[in-house]
Amino acid sequence: MKTPDKVKSIEYIASCPGTTLREWNALMANTTKANGSKIRKLIKERFPDLYYDLALNFPNPYEYKSVKKKGLLVYNHSGIEFFFKIKT
């Protein structure tokens, strides 16, 4: 599965600090490398407040750690994962 450019719906689930270790492990299980720049573009399009709160208009050295699995995109910013449930 490629990192999607467009999605039918996207829902912000949580960030790493807002999850328990058990929830984090379940969300991260079976993930594969994702294209962080595509996820960033989806965040800009669908969650502009989050985009500007995280200052994603500036380079993010952690973006390469973003991952995905069916129905989930995980964007990494400053070592913190942001979880998004998606429908393609």
C-alpha cells in the first residue's frame, strides 16, 4: 500500500502523549514506512490549525519516521507520533 495522496475521510485519533503504552503498541503494530510529505499535505488540507500549531511550514527532521498501515497514517513530528484514521 502506497501512502495515499487523497482520502475520502481522515480523523485525528490522538498523539503519542495522549495514548497509553498498550494503545501505542496496538496502533504501531504492523506499520510500514510512509511518505511523510504526503501525510503533511493531508494535514495541511484537512487540519490547518494543527498544521500551523506544529509549524509544519518549516522543515521537520523527524518526518522520515512517519509510518502507515491499512486505515491508519502516523505522522512523526519532533519524535511524537500523530495518529490519523483514514478511509481511501
